[in-house]
Amino acid sequence: MNEGDRASPSITGRGSASNPRNRFEKIEVEPDPAEMGDEPRPETVYLRDHSRSIIATNNSPDIGFDASINPYRGCSHGCSYCMGGDTPILMADGTTRRLEDIEVGDEIYGTQRRGVYRRYVKSRVLDHWQTRKAAYRVTLEDGTELVCSGDHRFLTEKGWKFVVGDGRGEGCRPHLTANNKLMGTGSFSQAPQESLEYRRGYLCGVVRGDGHLASYRYVRASGANGDQHQFRLALADAEALERTASYLLDFKVVTHRFVFQRAVAGGREMTAIRTHAQKAVEVVKDAVVWPVIPTTDWRKGFLAGIFDAEGSYGSNTLRIHNTDPEIIAQIVESLQALDFEFVVEIASKARRRPMSVIRVRGGLREHLRFFHLMDPVITRKRDIEGTAIKCNADLRVASIEPLGVRKLFDITTGTGDFIANGVVSHNCYARPTHEYLGLSAGLDFESKVLVKEDAPGLLRRQLASPRWEPKVLSMSGVTDPYQPVERRLGITRGCLEVLAAFRNPVVVVTKNHLVTRDMDLLSELAGHGASAVAVSLTTLDDDLRRIMEPRTSRPVRRLAAIRKLAEAGIPVGVMTAPVIPGLNDHELPNLLSAAAEAGATFAGYVPVRLPGAVAPLFEDWLERHFPDRKEKVLNRIRSMRGGRLNDPEFGSRMKGGGVYAEHVSRLFGVSCRRAGIERGRFPKLSAASFRRDGGVQPGLFD
């Protein structure tokens, strides 16, 4: 059973309930339990992140920093961008396979930009799983159909676009609209059924194209009958020999395999199959006779066989060569019957038997249709790697139709994309802040943490660069810099040491008491007006904390951290985020009062946000932990988000709107005034003391 197939009961110490495999290299380090609660916890796996940069930029006007340092990334790509299980995926051998049948390790085609064009390249499947999501049917003008979730992304002539939008106006994510053109070749053709007629056709094509089939009658010197019967097929590609031998067995013909020609310089070894039995040779002759009225299956088999024997593919050109006029006539008739465009060229007129070359026209779209419709078996002749993604097919979006909730599947690949029913399809992504990791949306977000072990070195190089303009950095802009493993790895501390050396201003946001370990560095920076800490405090109820944030410091420990930081002269505040209506919103007065008493001087809040794949995870979490309050909570969120669970628009996404959002805002403001705490994000920090050399001699870290 795949991990995605498992039921989703609550997992102690976790918020999500599914755990597909990941593709990153493990770091054999276990978390220190000292910072955690006393509940049992599933294993956490830490994975090396080999990114070559450490500072991420931000262009959102809703966030109070321009750049952030992310030593750890706790989110990962996941199940939200899924497709129907019967979607055909282009495999590296040129065949197709249903998405639900794909396995980890399979080789498929993805794409990469090389020069001017994006081109097809081979890639490995790194992960595969399933989920249930609201599905949509995307229909293109040429008839191509794709069933996928609304969060799936396709490559269009204007870049990557989601299937459906999420929001309105400037902040709305790019999504498909009528007449957007998808990139690719369009729908794949169905592979042929290996019927008796198909097998006869294949044998006819491969044997007539490259075989030796004859009987010789003569009398020996002794007067005895010396008749000889021979069938032999010699090829450099084992796939075609194996298929031929298998099909002949269906006709009770047993062949023997032998080396026909050893490999020589510039040439490959050729292997052959043969039989000299008179009855067997007669059966082969009967199997390859020209039919009076060829069936469609026979034509497909014949074209597959003659292509394996006499065809070639390269530089986006598909050709079949032969000198036999009868064979050329059959190829022409079969291609015409199957609606292919082609030209017949004479390659060698001077020969006694001129070489005719049939070239299939229409580019990669028609070449793939040929491969899939006929199913020739020689892999190297179906290799499209390096071919540019250019096609004249009408792949404009005709309609997008909601289908309701369905079982959907997805994969992660090395290239970050794959070819789904002829169009370029983006990999799965889990939560929107981690769209380039390749992991999954559920339990991976919490149990598979990417670690940038060389973050301090990367940070030092960037700060020492003449191009660096000193500015406030947030640590971290995405996930908590004080992951449990930080106690052992010390990556966040290493980054703070660099920041202190350069005196570059930093704001630290964390849920964990471990931040107090680094008070010496934060205090040093605070002496230059260059540091502040915001401790996230979502509830004073430890039972609720265990459910909401099970692997974080207890409320009492967070308040203790605020007190220690304030006593050390480090500007410290509190972030009451997320505020979840119906769960913890009523705690705002007590939260702010307790934080102010501990020494917090500023406070901020953010209503719960549910972008992309976070929404279904949150709904599942509510169903498991608060089924009686689920609808109340969701309805209040919708009332704050214009009737939706998420509002992606700048200016409103961090505050919400409507009557209930105004109520939360007023409650927060009144609570701040009563507690004597400043309402706002962070104090203004200074970069005036920044020093380019980081306090060391030039060249020391070159």
C-alpha cells in the first residue's frame, strides 16, 4: 500500500496525517527533546539543502522586511497540484504510462531551457502519491483533455499558470484563461492492442524489411534431396529480436538466438534469431504474406515492424528507408489510412534498385503520434531528448469545467516538471512559500526539514560583497530558525555570528526558547540598534498549544524567553499569529497582557491565512481535532476573506476584511493599549554601524 493510500488518523505530535517519501539527502541527526513538550513524537528527518544562496528577497508590501535568511526550510512541495490517475505520462523510452501507475525511479521526460528554447530532457521520478482534491477538466481547442486540481500549473506561452485563480486584481495568482496556449504537442494517442492482426503486421514489416526468408531446392551428389529452408533475422537492437521471437512463438515457431556479427570499430554487435525447420519456415512465410484487405491493426503492426527494421529518428526527423517498391507502396497506403502527412524522396537514383525514403511530416506532434499509435519497440529510435518544444497544434484553452472531488495523483521529478498528455506540467508544490523544494504538503512539512549547513559561509560572502546594500534581514522569513536540531547544528547561531561581525541589522522571529542561547550576539547587535526579537505566542492554553503547535516551546517557556531577552536589553515583542477565529481569538487580551508583563514592548498579529494547499490541510486538521467547531471556524475565516478561505491580495491578505476582521482588529488595539504595549511589527533598526570587512582582515575568508 502506498503511503498516500493510508487513512489519515491523528498522529501524536503532528498536525498533518500523511507522509510520502522525499528525495533529499539525509543528515543523521536527531532532534534534542529538551525544547519540546512531553508528548511522543514521530521521527524527524533532516535533509541537506545544497542551495547556493542564503538571502531571499521579498517584494510584498504587507511584510515588514525586504530580505530574509532561511537556515532551515520546514515546508515542502506536495499533493495540491495533482492530476487524474489515467493521465498519460511521457516515459523516457517514448511510450506512455498512466500517472497512477508511475513508480519512484521511473525515467520520464521533463524539460529544461537550453539557449532560446525549452527542450525535452530525461528525468527520474523522485516521489509519487495520491490525494483527494476538487478537480477540473481543462479542454483545449484540439480536443486534448486534462483532469487536474485547480492548483495545478501548466506551461503557457506566457509562462507557468495555475488552472484556476485565487483572488482578484493585482494580487491574483496567474491562472489559465480562454485562449491561453499550453506548450507541448497535445494529446497522446492510445497504444495499439497486440491483436493477432497487429502481430501479423509487425512480423510482416520486420521480416520483409530486414529478414532472410527462403527455401532452396537442389539434389545432392548422392542423389538425395538437399532442400534447405531458412529464416533469419539479424539486428543490432535486442528489443526487436525479442518481440519477433515472442510473436513467432504465438504461431508455434521456435527460433534460436546466436551472434551474427561481432562488434567491430564503428559498429555494434549484431544478434540474430533463426530456424531451419521446414514447417516453421512455411509458417513464417504464411504469417508475412500481404493481406488482401489490411485491417487497421495490421497496418499499425506493419508500420511498427518496418520502422524497427528500416526506420530512423533524429534531429526531429522520422524516416523509413527501403528499396522494395512493394514495401514502399504498403508503407504509403498505411500512412494514408492513418491520416499521416509524408513525402517520398529518392535518396540514391544511381543504384540498380533506388533507395526510397519516406519522411513523416508534422514535427514532434506527429512523430509522437506515430510512436504511440504503432508502438515500435526499439527504444533508441524513439529518443526525443534535446528536441525543442515547438508545435503548431491548437493548444488554446477552450474550457475549464469543475468536476467535484476526485482521487488525484502527483509526482516529483528531477527537472521539476513532466509531460502530461502532451503538455508541459509543473511538479507538485505543497505550501506556497516552498515552491521549489520537491517534497510533499502533509507530514513532510513538519518531519522533513531542509538544512543549509553552509549558511554562515554563504551569508559572509554575500555581506562582504561590494554589491550588498546593508538592510534589515529577517531570520527567518519562512520557517523557525530555531528548529530542534539547531541545538546541535548551530547554523542559526553561526549566521548571527556573521551578522554581529558585520553589524548588519536583523529581526528574529521564533516560537522557541532556544533563542535565549544567542542573547550574547543579539545583545551585541542591539548595542548598535541592529537587532530585535519577536516571540510568537498563539495561546496560553498548553493543551491547545499541543494541538496547534505540538513541537514548540510551551507558553510559559516563551514568556520566559521574552523576559530574558528584555532583561538583556534586546528589543523584544510578541507576535500573536495566527489568530484563528473560534479557537484562540478570545485570548488576545490575556496574551498581550502576559507578554507585556514579561517585557514585550511591541506586538503584531495576523489572521490565519490558508493559501493554496494549506486550506485542505487545515480543514482536515479541524475535522480531526475540532469537528464540533469546524464549520464555525471556516465560516468566520470566509467572512474575513471575502467569502473564501484565502485572500492573496496585497494590502488585505495580512489583515482580512469584513465585520469580523474589524472586530479582531479593534480587540487587538484595545488589548495593546490596556497592556501598555505598542501596536506594530518591529522597532526601526539601524544599519549605520555596518562594516564591510566583517571585522576581519581582508582576504581571510577568500
